Amino acid sequence: EELLLLQLHLMMELEERTAGAEPVAHVVDGPRMQALAAALPFELTDEQAQARDELLAALAAPRVANHLLLGDVGTGKTAVAVHALAAAADSGGQALFMAPTEVLARQHAEGLAPLLEGAGLRFALLTGSTPAIDRAEALAALAAGELDVLIGTHALLEPDVAPARMTLAI
């Protein structure tokens, strides 16, 4: 319940921040998306494929999208969401991928690394315990547009996290 309240708050905040902003119609069949499909070591289930297609359709539309993936642990929400990361990169954008705990953020970074690297996505991890030098490097790369994805915790909400062209927040 607390997580849903946080998500609702973030979605409302996003709506306020994006008022008047020009929405991005994401490319959903670009080279990184194709490389991701080739790097995926398993077939998506019918339900996962349907969720992916609905998510990508929302991203391809020229409007701000608020999309919620809901499912039990182990149902493939992350496998679906990683497709959105590829779409953002194929569109010249960047994505922030936030997890509620440092442990989960690290698990996502480690678990997604083969897929992100296979898709040609440049990424980094940012948490509250990220050493200052690593944090500075990641933030500089993000601001310069050299990162496609920044995975992290609530540390992503700090004022010094300034992507060059963020088009997606997960």
C-alpha cells in the first residue's frame, strides 16, 4: 500500500512537471530494441508480450504516458520494463529506473547488465552508498548524455541528478 501511494505521488508530481512539455513519441522498433530481443535469453509469455506491446504503444504515442505494470514477484515486470529502456535509448532519450531499496537496485543493475549491454545500452548504478567519485562520474555522464539508463534508489530524486534528455522514468 505504501508503494502504491509513493507511485501515485510520483505520477502526480510527474504530471505537474510535464505540464506544457513537448511529449516524445518513442521509437519502439529501433536497433537497440532489436538487439534486446536477440539478447533476451527466454521467450516472453503471452501475458508479458501483451504487457510489453501495451507499454510500447503508450510510449510510441505523441503524449505523456503514465503506465503501471502490476504483478506479483517473479511475473516478469522487469523483463517487460527493460523494453521501455531500449525504446528511450532508440529515441535519443535517457531513462531513470528507480527501485525502492538499495538491494533491489543492485539486483536490477546486476541482473539487467547482460541485457542492457547486449542491447548496446550504457548504464550506471546510483544509490545513497555510491562512493563520491563514482557518483560524480555517473552524474557527469548522465548530464553529458553518455548514459542511456541510470538505475538507482531514491538517490535518483536528488537535485544534482540532471539527465541531458530524460524521456522515461521507471
